[in-house]
Amino acid sequence: MNNALTGLGLALVLALVAALVGPWFIDWNAYRDDFAAQASALVGAPVTVSGDVDARLLPSPYVRFRGVTAGAGDARLEASEIEITLAIGPLLRGEAKAERLKLVRPVLNLAATAGGVLTTPFGAGARGARDADRISFERAEIVDGALRLATPSGPLALTAIDGVAEAGSLRGPFRFEGAATTASGRATFKLSTAKADDLGVLRLKLAASLDGRPETFDLDGALTIAAKPRFEGQASVARPETKSDPKDSKAKAEAAPWRLTAKVAGDGARLAFDSIDAAYGPDERGLRLAGKGALTLGATPRVDLAFGARQLDLDRFAGADRPKTPLGVIEQIAARFAGAARPLLPGRITIDVGGVVLAGDVARTLSAELVANDDVWRVARASVGLPGDARLAASGALVFVDREPGFAGKIDFAAGDLAGLRRWLQGGVGEGGRTAIRRLSVKGDVSARMGGLAVDNARIEGDGAVTSGRLAWRGAEDGQRAALEARLTADKLDLDALGADRLVAGLIRGADTDVAVTLDANALTLLGVSLRDVALDAALDADGFEVRRLAVADAGGAKISGRGRIGAGAEGPEGRLAFDVDAQRLDGLIAFARAIDGAGGAADVLARRAAALQPAKAAVELTTGAAGHRVTARGSAAGGAFEARLSTPRFALDADMDMALELGSPDGRSLAALVGLATSPVASAEGGRLTLALKGAPASGMTGDARFAALGLDLAAKGDVAFAPAERLSAAADVTLKSPDIAAFAEALGRLTPGVTPAIPVDLAARVAVTADQAAIETLTGSIADRAISGRLVVPFDARAAFEGEATVDEAPAAALLALGLSPEGLTAGTKSGRSVWPSAAFGPSPLRGLNGRIAVSARRMPLGLAEPATDVRFTLALRPNATSVERFSANLAGGGITGSLDLSRPGLEATLAVKAAAKDVRLERLTGLGVASELIGVIEGTVEAQGSGRSLSAIMASLAGAGSATLRSAAIRGLDAAALDAVEPMIEQGLPLQAPKIAGALEALIGRADFTAPRLGAPFTISGGVLRSGAIVDEGAAARLGGGVSIDLSRLALDATLTLGPRRADAPQLGVAFQGPLAAPRRKLDATALTSWLSVRAVERETKRIEVMEAEIQQRARLARERAAAEERRRAEEQRVTDEKRKADEERLKELQLLAPPQPTLPPTFDLAPPTEGETQGGR
């Protein structure tokens, strides 16, 4: 037994040694044909091994072949080297499982026929196909492989394949991850499949992406393995959104996400696409189309696709920063599809979209058919409905040059609402252009691209008017100037409707564009101007400008003719242009001027003065040469003759110029209008002259003088002026203004009513500085109405801003301020009525209406209509368009001071006056001018606030309402002696009749002997309906007592005061004192009614007192008698008491004696025969 075991072990050792050592001594190349035969049986095709063969059995079976070829012709498999390492366990079970498989430079060549039949190196009856389930590999490494497919249309290839694959069997499942080089670059592939079923259907998923690119390709479906393979499934190509520079349109386009998915079904001959979903852009604002189609393979592959959508929103797709015009949006979007400039395959694409949102409107029913052939896109048909009831149809070739789209073909365009279409084309700005044409149609042969357009054989029909000829435009590019060519003949032509107004405006503003125009039109519209009988032959290029013929019978009211040429000479431009203008109206010329002056400022100035200038005639001549340029104009305008000239070495703001203008006219209104002054039609307007002379460079400064002498005004200026573009207008000049009657000038301007204001002479001088924003009047000196004035004023040119200034005057009458705020005619003294001392004339327009600003005023004196004027006056005159205010008013007055404010508002025909005032330490007697002779003396302190409204000053005073308080210190009322009241009673006792008139008459002679004085009198007051009514008068510290109230009718300046006067004691009498009549001289009246009543009461009181004294005396005597009787009675009672007590005592002693003495015989009683006393008699009663 041991020997047997020993022998078996020795056999195993020898076998292992043979397996390990044997391969090193075996020549495997000798078995090359055997290996090739086995491989041929396995793949079903002849296999040859031309290189070395290496093999070993341990530790795992391993074999390596070099120079392997399988198959022949176009379908073959080649490999430089194949390494196979087999697993021992599966091999012992009859299965071939490669633990490791390495293919070095394998090349698989396949061939496909036009019918889709695929030829491979593998035979259908191969043993590998029969034993497919028993053959697998865990890891197959492919190094530098290639896959080549020969097709009737040309070869396709994947090269430099590197990757790793695995297979559960030769029927699957398979997995591959690797990379390969494609026609578009290096790509990464991931492939996974299920196991093929008995029918050869293999489910697979493929994902591929180009290195460095975000796009991905995914395929998911079923591949039927057969001689004519077929695929059914879902395919998608997508690019996710990536970050990019928002300013780089190309990078932005490449960063935009897109996605294309479809159901795919077909074989090598034809692939059908269904449920196509094409999306471009972010999901929330992208473009999306649905469709279907087919890809036909074979010798001449082609693709046919049909797309459609209910609506495409190009505005949302372009984003919030999109251009406003439809062409701008299209240009921006078209740049993103420049990659489609050349079609990849021949074919046809149709697009049908219900609506396209573009530039804020909807283009309707977009339909297009694009045919790709010979690397060119052709538009077989295209049509779209545009805003403005427009329709565009086109056919021709669509080409891309340098990523920009272009078109060459025929167009047929018609618009039923041209204004609406232009408004849309302009991005919704304005009203669609200045055109009267409503319907327009254009037909012709078009060559168009982003930078140019040409229409040959053009037929343009607008509202029945036909124009024919050629139009061409080329944008500036490659160093070339833009060019415009027009050769047109028309009965009626609206160039504005064609967009030429913007082109012409650009040319006039100096655009670098070559223009050649030949035009004959019976009626023409350009820049909003209707022209009649127009003939033009002109050219503009870099060498100069030539007008061979210009004749316009009517250009907005003007007849124009001219010719000439200015070209390039040896030393610069040289030539001559001459024009004749005969304008009954200047409307057309103003429209052209507005086009020349882009901002419209100068044209607006001319438009505001057109009525004054027309009719006008002028002969204008421009000559230029080596000596410079000269422009002259002579003719008539503004009702008079004018001459203007300008000479300069070159037309530039920094060039020296010599310009002059002289205009004389008897029509002062026209002259006033030329300098920007509006005149009243009811006032006289004296004519005169307007002159201007300037020398120098406008940008740096010109020196000269100007004068306006008309309307009774002589205004002259001498100084410097500049017109620098950056700083705009600036000037500094010494200005003088003289007039014998500035009121007449104000009447001519409608600021004053003619014939109301007296003559006001003016003589002023100032330094005036003008900038782009304001005019500053400095060092103003002179006189107005023979009153000295000085100050300054700054006036901004912005109508919304307020001017500000300062003024120092010798005298500023308060009446003049009221006249400025209310109107002079409203203060005319001759218009007073019996019910008011104030003028009752209705207010006219305020001379200060419409002004907005503030002027700080100081005046040496201000007459107030009182005996003394206010002095050292300071206030701010605040002006608003419908109001005038005097703010922060302060002044010295009659030894004291006054402060306050005054507001005058004029919202309509009525005026509202609001006043606030306060007085302190003002001597009343100085205001009246009577001094010590004044009826009322004292120092005034008080405040008042009042407001009134009306159409006249009398109405305002009659409506005043307000309140205040007044105090009179050191007060004295002349001829009002309260001591006179005490002298009346003795006169009554002496026989003066107790009658009020008699007593008042007696007091008149007594009351004037002294004055009423008080340290302080005060009372509050209210104003209502133009009447001031005081409260109870309070007198402080006066020897006499003063009471009552005061009423002043402010409309009539009438006083109605009812006072009470009396001595300051409890039982003092009171006298009624009334002051009535004009406030300046009231009448005093004494009312002794109350005093008479008091005296009557005093008389009754005296009689009553006498009777009371008599009664008191009687009562006193009766009282004394009663007191004496009572005393006597008390005495007698006392005596009786004493007598009674004595008697009782005697009786007691008698009883005691009787008791002690023996009894006596009874005696009869004694009788008292004396007469009774008076007391006893009364006591008996």
C-alpha cells in the first residue's frame, strides 16, 4: 500500500514538473496551423496566424498570438497581438472563460450594402455561434483598435480604440468602457447590453460624448442581430447649460443648452424618426419643436424632417437684454445657428409654426420649406404674416458667409397697415413713422445679408402709387464706407414709409456713407415733408458732394432750386453751391433743419420763430477753396430786409469765424418774436433793428456785440460767447438796457394793460454771464422810475428751477408791490365805490404771472400810505407761477418796528390775500402825523393774521377774516376826564334837571379839562366780513376806568367805538363815550343815559336815607321809653320782694313769740285803710 501511494505522488510531481518546465522546451509555432484551424472553426471564417505563438499551462492556461487575421475582403478582423488567459475550472467543465483577454491593434472591417445588409468576418455556422453560451471573458483589454465600416456613400471609422470589455457569453450580456477617435474628435463610449434572446434581439444602452465637449449622445433600444441588422429604440443628443461670458455672443450661443430626442426604428437602409422633440435654450424660455422624419442611407444619403409648433417665443428666448427691434432679435438669434451654415446631408426640412412672438408682437403662420443640396440651403418656399396686416413670401438661396446668414431670391411683400408695421420694426417706438401711406407692396429680386440689401427690378406700390427702379444698401465693412444707391421713378413716393427718413437723417448728421440718388417724382414724402415735382440728381462720397440738379416746386411751402459741386482740391475742398429759396411757409425747411440738428434744439428755435420770419426769400451761396469757406444769404424776412454772412477757414467749432447779421423791420412784433419775446396783439409794437457781429472760434470763444432796438427798448450787449459742444453755450457780456418808458415795453409783451400804468423810465447796466444751465446778472446798477437800484440775479434755463437774486433800492412803495402781485388796474384810485374806500375795479393779469423765483430786497424807505414811511426795509419777494409773497418782512416804523409776511395767490380771476404782521414800539401819533395834537397817543404793540378773497381789492377787504390782539402802552385819549363825572351830582343837588341831554351837555363843558391816561390798554380782536371787532378793553394801572369795545369797518376805514368811562371806585358812575365816523377823524359823542340813571338812583337813595334816619330816631325814642318803663318795673318788683320778705320775716317772728307767750284772746283782724300803691294796682290787674 505504501509503495502504491509513493508511486502516485511521484507521478504527480513528474506531471507538475512537465507542465511547468515543458512549455519552455516546446516549439509552439509548430502548432500555429492547429491553432488557426481551431480559430477558423470557432469564428466560422478563415483565420491565419502569421506571427509567433506562445503558450503555457500553469499557473493558468495562457496563449499569445501575433499577426492574426480572420476573414477576407472588406469584412475581416486583424490584430497585431492577442493574449488569452483561461480559467482552469470552467475549462475542466468544457467551457472557455477567459480571465484576461488583450487585443493589441485589432481592426474590425465591416461592409454594408445599400440595402442595409451587413457583412462581417464571422460565419453563421461557426462553432462559436453554436457554443456561444459556453464562451465568455471577464476582462478584454483593447489597445489601439479600430472599427471600419465600408458603405456605398463612403467609409466610416473609429480609430485609436482603447477600452475594457467583458462578456458573460458570446450572446451577452456585454459591457464596454473606452475611448475612440471619431471624425469629430476623441470620444468616450459606454456600452451595456442584455443577453440576446433566441431571435437574436439584443437590448442595449449606449452613451457617448466628445472629450472637452458637453454634448452627450444616448441610445436605448433593441438591436436585432441578423444579416440585415435592425434597431428600434430611443435616441437623444443633448448639451447641458454651461457658463459663459454674457458679453461674448459666440460663447453665449455655444453655452446655450439644447436637446434632441426621437424614437428611432430602421435598418442599414433607412432610419425613421418619430416623436421628435427638439428644444433649444433653457427650459423656462427655450424654443421647442415637434416633428418626424427619416434618414435614408445608401450611396446618396438624405434626411427629410418636418417640424411644427403652436407658438415660438423668440422674445423670451432672447432674454431680458434682447434688442428692441425684430431685426435685432433675429440677428442675435441667427448668430447662434451659424453652425448650420452648411447642411451635413442633402434633404428637406419643413417648418410650420402657428405664431412667433417677436419684438412684442406676434408673427402669424410661419411656413418654410428648406432644401439642402450641394452643400447649400435653398428656400423652396417661405411665408409669414407680420404685424401691420403684412405678409412676406420668399424663395431663393439661403447662404452663410462668415457665420452670417444671407438670402438671394425673389420676395413678395404686402402690408395693409404700414404705420403699424413700421412701429413694430422700430421696436414699438413712436407712431410708426411720418407716413400717410397705409398699404404698401414690394416685389423684386433681392440679395440680402446682415450687412447689405439690394432690390433689382423693384416694383413698389403704395396706396396705388407705383415706383420702379433699383435700391441698394451696403453697410460699412472691411474698411469700406457704407453705400446707398437709389435710381427711382415715381408718380408718388413716400420715402419715410420705406425707412429712408432714418437713413437720410444719419447722412445729414455726418454718417460715413456714399450716396448716389437719381430721382424723378411727381409727389414725394421725406422726413415728414410733402414735396411736389421733385427732380434730383446728386451724389455724396468721400471725395465730395455734387448736386447736378435740384428742383422742388413745393417743399412744405417753400420752392427750392440749386446746383453745384464741392470736391476735393489740391489744398482741400473747393467748389460752389448755390440755392434759391422762396418760402411762403417754413414748415418743410424746419423739418429738414430738425433732421440736420439731431437733438432738435436749433430746429425748435427756428420753429418758434417761423411765424415771424415768413414769408421769406433768400439767395444762399456757399463757396469754398484754399482761402476758406464763405456763406452769404440775402433776402427778406420778418417784414424787412436782412443780410447774413459767415466766413471761416473750415467748418468746425474750433475754427475762427467771422459772422454778421443785420435785420431791419417796421414790424416790432416780428423782431420781438425773433429774440424769443411774445407780444400782445392789443398793444402797439414799435419796429426797429436787430444786429449781431461775432468773431473768433465758437468752441473757445467769440467776441462781438449785439443790439435789439425795438418796442421802445434799447438793449445792447458787448462781450464774449462760446459754443463748445461739451459745455454748450456760454457767454459773458456788458449789457445796457435803456427805455424812456419800460411800462410801454411791458404793455407790448402783455404784462401790463395798455394805458393804465404811468411812464416808468429805466436806465440799467449789468455784467451778464451765460452758461449752459443759467444766466447770471451781476453788478446790476441803475435806476427804475428815477429810484436807484443795484443787485444781482441768477436765472436757470430749466423752467422747473427757480431764479434767485438780491436787490437794493432807494424806495419800494408798498402800493407798487401790491400792483405787481394783483395788477395795476386793480389799484386804480378812480374805481372806488361808495361802499368801500378801496378800488373796486376787477383785477387784471398779474405782471409777475408765470415767474418762479426769489429776490432778497432791501430798501431805504417804503411808503405805506401813512404819515411816516417804513425805513430800513428788508424782505424776500417770492414768486410762483400763480402767487406772489413777501416773506420775512422787517422794517423800522414810527420809532418802533414791524415784521410779517404777505401772500397773494392768483389761481384764477380771483385773488387771495393772506397777511401776518406784528408791531412793536410804534408811536401811534407819528403814524397819523398829528403829533401831540392826535386824539389818541401811545405806543402800539400787536399781532394780526387775516385772509380775504375776491376779484377786486374792495372785495378782498370786504371778505377779510382773521384775529389778533393790540396793546397801547403809555396811552392817552385827549379830552376825556373821568373826574368830570363827580362834579355832576352836586349840580343835580343844586337844581340841574335829572335829564340825560342836560347832563351830557353839562359834561361836555367839564370832560375836556383833562385827558384819560393809562399805562397800558389792550384787547383781543377778530375780523369777519371785513369788520374788525375787539373784545373787552383791559386797562391796567389807570386812575380812571375805561371799558367797552371797538369796531372798525376795514372796507370803509370807519370807526365805531362804544366806550364806558368812570372813576376807579366801586360806586363810581359811568359815562358812555362813542367815537364814530372816518378812522382818521372820528366824531365823539357822550351818552349820559347810564349816568342819568345812576344819578336818579342816587337821588332816591338820598331821600330814602333821610326817611330812614327819621324812622330810626322815632324807633330810638320808643326804645328808650320802653327801656325806662322796664327799669321802673324792675325797681318796683324789687321793692315788693323786699317788703314781702320783711313781712314774712315779721310773721315768722310773731309766730315764734306767740309760741313763747301765753295765748291771747282772739281779736278780729286788722284792716289796712291806706290807699293801694301803683304797683299793687298793676299787680292786681
